[in-house]
Amino acid sequence: MSSNNTIQQQNEVDVTSTEFWQQKQEWAKNMRLQFSRRPEFPETENIIDDKGMLNQQYFEPPKDAVPQPERKWGDEEKIKLLEGIEKYGIGHFREISETLLPEWSGNDLRMKAIRIMGRQNLQLYKEWKGDKDAVKREYERNKEIGLRFGTWKGGALVYDDDGHVLKAIEESNLINPP
């Protein structure tokens, strides 16, 4: 057996062993004891017990907490967001929230617009207004660029470190402005 194989065997850890998981749990408890309780934040006193175990009651919502109604994003909400983009433009998600979708925050709508437009960074669309057909064209344009450069992630075009995506967007906008 070579010395590389011997070193590799010595460095291998049996993650199925009880001993391994006991050591991990002890390490976690020690980290909690060291970092979870902060004298400058009295509210952290009850996060863990004196042995480093999590206090599950600490993480329960307060008894007087009002449960938030369940929201579902559907076709009706998508249509309203598209109407808002046409009327107010990209970047005006607070106005869209206030007038068309009050149960959704401006940030919620920004995240939904990322999916609708197919681009993670909406900065180049700031103030852009378009109807549902224009939004669909932009989505398809962004998807084509993302697939070409391998930067289509989770339904949205993301930028690359080399600037190829930004250059492709700028070239595409010169040929056919949004």
C-alpha cells in the first residue's frame, strides 16, 4: 500500500459512527455556549440552556403574535404586476404594491418581477415600462442570452464575471431596444 493511500485512510472519517455525531454535537454545544449568549443583548440569555442545548421555546412565536394570512401568487397577481409595470415602470414596486397588490410588499414584487423579466439585475430596466407582450419579449431575450453564456439560473439571467453577459445585453439593446 502506498503512503498516499495510508494518509487518505487516516484522514477518512466514518460519518455513520455514533462517536462522530457525539463529537459534532459537543462541538456545536460548545460553540453555542461561547457565542450565543451576549451580555450586551439581554434577550439572548434564554436562547440556550447552561449545557448549550437550544431552548426551543425561545424560537416559538410570542403568544400574542398574529398569524399572517397565507398568500398565494397566481395568475391574477401576475396580471396585476404586469399592469403595474406598464403603468408605473420597473423600480416602482412600492407604488404597485400600494395601488394594485397591497398584500405584497415592494420587495416581494421586485422578486416577482425578476422572474417575469427573466433578469436578476433589474437596474438596466429602471423606469422601463412595457405591456405584457413587451415583458414577454424581454424575458425571451434574457433567456436566450443566459442560455448562450450558461448564465440562466433559476429562471433568470445572471451576470458573469467576465462581462460577456453585459456586453451581449448592450449589443442586443442597440439592435432592438427594450
